[in-house]
Amino acid sequence: MNFFEKNKTVSRFKLEKTSNYSIFKFYKSNRSLNLSNLKKIEESIRKFGLLQPIITTSSGYILDGQHRFEALKKLKMPVDYIISYNADDYAVIESNKIRKGWKTMDYVDYWSSNQNYDISLLKKQISKWSKYTSIGSISAAYTRESKVNVLIQNRKYRIDLNFGNDIMSDCLFLTEVSDKAFSSKFIRALKFIKLRNKNFDINRLAKNANYKMLKIYNNEADTYDNIVEVYNYKLSKKNRIN
């Protein structure tokens, strides 16, 4: 019998009221305030009062009601709030995911703000390379593992800086011969080629791309095969990749 089965009649919530705004905290990953929405909520509270309390963790982090809190604070009104003793990091993520439809960058922001070393380093690489390619492509490049989005969501992502830097530098180098070098399919295909072929030479691929065109297909497998074909062009069997 688990905790909740043994304590079915025990409330895991507590209603409180305070004018001490300093006890409330925000997750660094909270989305920015929408000023238009904030103004509407402020007008509603001024007219009707607070219709729905905010929800916090036991340590004062606001789970739901950031705009309501800011409106109450501006109006110098007391805050009615519910403490949820069920809330932990994963509960916060699940709540926000359902209500807001979290994307990969939302998870990156959340876990990096909670001092996850690997994802904090990933966030820096996203900042560096996002002008060239997508967040998903960058995240895939900087780990040797697959199912990257799942790993990030579950705080299990492990970064390999040297490996990722090699891939992104290779793609930057290849922009001289292909305008598709930073496409998602190309980056992911190149990643697995480098994992499988320790003798891979980016200079060889760039040289051969002057004779045979690098193509990006709708699926990663065909893109992979095309890179291999271009690389192996006029190359002896012992030096070919697969």
C-alpha cells in the first residue's frame, strides 16, 4: 500500500493568505510576463476581487498564477494561495507541459535553471549555434546518444562537448560547398557517420563535394547514404566509410 492509499483522507493542499510578497519565489524557467494579459487580470481583480488563488510549492515557488500574483502585488492586495505538497520538479514540468505545451527549449531552460550541469552546458551551445540550425539539431549533435528530446525531458541528457564541437565545426566548414550543411537531417546523419567511422575526414568529404553534390533527403537514412556515396567517390576500398 503506497502513501496515497494509506492517507486518502489527508489533504495534500493548504489554503493560506498573506500580504508578505517576499515569501514567493519564481522558477528561472518561468515564462516572461505577458503585459497585455497582466493588465486584464489587474482590471478583473480590481473589479471582482481574486477569483482563483495562486498555487505554490511548500517552499514558496509559484506553480500557477504568476500574473495574478503580480497584479495583487501591484494593487497592494493580500494574496490567497494554495500550498501543494505534491509538487516536485517533475510535477512542475508535467503541470506546465499540459497547460502550455512545453517544447525542448522549455525543458532546457527549466533543468539548466535547476543546476543540471550537462543541460546548462547544452544551453550555452544552443545560444552559440542557434543562428545556424534548430535547437533539436544542436542537442542531437552534442551527445552520442539518440532519443535526445526524451533524455532532455527526463534530465538524463549527457553532453559530449568535443564530439559536438567537431560536428558543428564540420558543418560550418561544409557551408562552402553546401547551403544545406546545417539542416537537421544532415547534422543527424553526419553524427552517426562519425560514430561509425573513426577514420572519417571532413576534408575528404568537402573535396569530393566539388565533384558529386551533397543532397538532403526527406529522411535521415537517404541523407546518410548520400554522404557516404560522396565521401567514397574515387576512394580506395580500404579508406572508404560505411
